Amino acid sequence: MTSLPEEIAGYLNNGYSVAAEVPVSGDRLRCFVRIKPIPKPEVPREERRYLNSRYSMWEYWDFSFRRMVLRHGWEANEFDYDQYLTQDERLTTSGESDFAALLSKWISDNGLLRHIQDSECPE
């Protein structure tokens, strides 16, 4: 079972992206992990997908993970941050166990996750 903070699970289940800044080795580097929900086409759509539904969050969504390591200076040129990428990994999970495995691999502390608008993640 995935142990996401309730607030973060709510954001993901309502279709909002979340992100975390995670520690990275290297001088003047910053690392972000972004998680974006992707609706599964075979599940019927409702205005609020999970609330009062017989489907679970894992049946409604796949999740796209992106891990970015950026070198110093991207903050001044935020709209062209891709010029500053030193690493860029993308993976998609399709179930709770895959999600939990990738989450624990890329984010050491789930408490670091924030709504995408509340994070400094450039995406």
C-alpha cells in the first residue's frame, strides 16, 4: 500500500500534478520529481472521479513520473529550463505497486511532495 499524505493523494486523484525537490549530489544542482496523473481511457468519466465511485484511484489513473536534474542558472531563465537539464528521466506507472516502487526510488520522503503550483518545479 502506498503511504501518500492524504492531501497529495487528493491532488493526484483530482487530476492535479504534484512535485518534490529532492536532494542530489553535486555542486549547484537541483533535482525535481514531478508526478502527473494520466486518465485511463477505459474507465467511465465522472466530474469528481474518485469521490463516491466504485473505482479506486489506481483504476482511474496511470501516473507519469519525471525526474529532472538542473544545473545552476535555470531560475533566471525558467521558461527555457530545458537548456539547463543535466538528467531527464521519464517513467509511467500503471498500478499501485509500480507507483509505490518508483515513488520510494525517486523520493526519499513523501512529505516533500507539494501541489505543482506550490513547488519550485519548472514544469
